[in-house]
Amino acid sequence: MDAKVPKEKPSFGLASILSGLLCTAHAYFLYNRYSLAMSTPAIDPAELLYDPIIHYAEIRLGLYFPQFPITLPLLYLASIYFLTWFVRGTGKTFSMAEPMAVYNLYATLLSAVMFVLFFQRFWVRGQEELERGGNPVLYFLKPGDKDFNLWLGAMILNYHSKYIEYADTVFMILKGNFNQVNDLHVIHHFEMGPIMYIVTLIGFGGSMSLGPMINSFVHFLMYRECHPPTHAQILPLHAPLTLPSL
């Protein structure tokens, strides 16, 4: 008989504390953005989607820069290049069970909240559209429309969630799982922030928000499946969830 491989049980030390601080800061930022989206009538979505680094540079330098969110995706590419060079060059890998346990729990809860928000809005607005003889999916919202702020709040959460998901790649590299960090994985994370920025600006509601809702549900299942993270853990839903995630 093959000996059972013991599961890697996360012990919560400094790494998990840092991961918790990152998740807490992100949650506070999301709460701030969501509160503004819900409390400001006919707010321009661009006010909630600005690139934080460009925004800071504008304040410090007094200059205007285009507000397309590109600095964080570029920093993402630079960071994974540096981390890959470091891990491959030194041959050091790290146990990420501690911070991943905290991160996966936060990502699971965040994905669940986003899915519930999107589903509730789809259900209520879809019923209203059917009662008016309209299409329950094919509609768009703009500032001033009924329920605009409700939809905007959900879209803002989804947009800003794309940046903390960069941690997925960081954990993979530090663990030495370079087989998971392929071109498709990197491109997917690099492009999702800018894509959601454009979708939120050009209009949302109905079919435009169907993708984020499905994405939130799939991410909930994926992060739940990976919590707590162990090397010996069997993930039966990993393969079936990969295709709908992409």
C-alpha cells in the first residue's frame, strides 16, 4: 500500500498576517468605492475607475494623464518577471500555505458577494423587463436610469477585484509552480482590468454584465475548491472549472 502523504496544514505566521493586511486594505478600498457608487446619483463611472498610480501622479505633479488603467497591469508583468528571475536564479521556493489560506478565504467571500449582487439585479430587472414586454437580458443602463447605481456598485467591485487576483500568479511563482504560469494565464490577468474598465464605461446591465456574473460564480467555486491550499489535496473541480473561467 502506498503511504498517505500528509496534508500541508497552514500555520498562521508573518506571511499570513501580511496577506491578511493586503486583503483588509483591498476590502476597505472596495467598500469605499462601492459606497460612492451607491450613494451618488448619476455618478460618472470614470470617477470610480481611475488608475490609482496615475491619479497620485496627477496630484503630486499637477499634470493631466489619460486615465486608462495600464500602470498596474505593467507592474504585474514587471513583478512576475522579477520574481521568476529570483526564484529560478536562487533555486529557492516558498511554502505559500499560510498566505494562500487567508487570500483564498477572502477571494471566496468576495466572489460570493459579487455573484449575489449580480444575480439579484438580473432577477429583479429581468422580471421588470418581462412585465413591460421587453427582453430580460438585452438592455443597457446609463447614468440617471433606474437601478443604475445598483448595477454600478456590482461592476465596480468586479473591476477592482481583478487587481488583487494578481496574487494568484505571485503565489504560483513563489511556490515554484512555473508550469501553471503559462502565456494564457499571464495574458488573462493582464487584460482583465482594462477590459472591465472599458465594459463599465461604455455601458452595462443585461448581457454586458452576464459575463461578470458567471465569472464571479466560477471564481467562487475555484477559490473555495483551493481553500485551504495543500500539496496533497485532490481538486476534483479544477479541470471542469478551467474552461468556463477562461
